[in-house]
Amino acid sequence: MSKQIRLAAPLQFDSIVDGPGLRVVLWSQGCPHGCPGCHNPETWDYQAGNRFNVDMLIDKINDNKLQQGLTLSGGEPFEQASALVKLVKGVQKPGFNIWAYSGYTFEQLLADEDKRALLQELDVLVDGRFEQDLFDYKLQFKGSSNQRIIDVKQTLATGTIVLWQDPYAKF
Ligand code: SF4
């Protein structure tokens, strides 16, 4: 069955700031968190943006062979979890990793059946609301220090939060 998803913008290719390597970024439309200092408040409205066909998005991502991963951002991607489960399953291939940003915590996502289904498809989750008081421009791949960059597969396997280790980090 064909699904649609509401996005704030068309897919963005060749990002180098939303996770490691060259990445496709998907800007999900609609967010319930209302974090003060949010950099994308235009993504809060659930009726704004435009609808996109998920099968078409899958084809666009798979047609671009240079990208090393996909990042689900927004907005709050987990508000459209079921459409994104379909999309993520359609783009999985060796060496291609899936990251997502969420204002929900890992524990909140795990407790919700629909959101958990998307969580289980991810490699990395950057979790938690943006906290203006904890903003630090030196942080890599996250906006405020309360947010965690979580290795989802290891965390689900061990039952305890395992943070992602950057393989290219300097020793
Ligand atoms: S979760 Fe992200 S998009 Fe939503 S209000 Fe917070 S910073 Fe903005």
C-alpha cells in the first residue's frame, strides 16, 4: 500500500553536518515539543509543508549512489513513524546507516508501539529536546549537552544505553 509523508522540504542530499559522511536528510513536518530556541520553528505546524509519496522518496534515495547514510530530522520524525518505517526499510543496504533526531527520549520512544517500530530500524538516535541553556556550538551532531547520541543496535541488544562512538574521532 502506498503511503504519504508530510515534509518541510524536499530531500536534501550531500549533507556533512547531520551525521558522519555524505548524507541524505529528510525534514519531517510537525513537532509537538516547542523547545525554546528551536532553529526550525517553521517545522512545528502539522498542516504546513508538503505531502510526498514514500515510494518516490525511496527511489530518489536509492538512485543516488554517493550517499553514505540517511538522517531523519525535522520537526519530529517519530510523529510519522509508520510512514518512516516503510521508507527506512526500502533504503537499507550494506554500509548505509540510518540516523534520527528526536525531541523524545530513547525511553519514551521504546514505550510507544508505533515509535518503537521506527526506533528498531535505526543505527543511531540523537535524543531529547533542545535545551537552550545547554547549547554549545562545539558539540558534534547535537545542539545541547543533554542530548545523547545513542548506538541503537547496541542499546537494544544490551538493555542499557550505549553511546555512539565516532570511528573518526581523534585519540
Ligand atoms: S524537537 Fe527539534 S524541531 Fe521540535 S521544537 Fe525541539 S528543537 Fe525544534
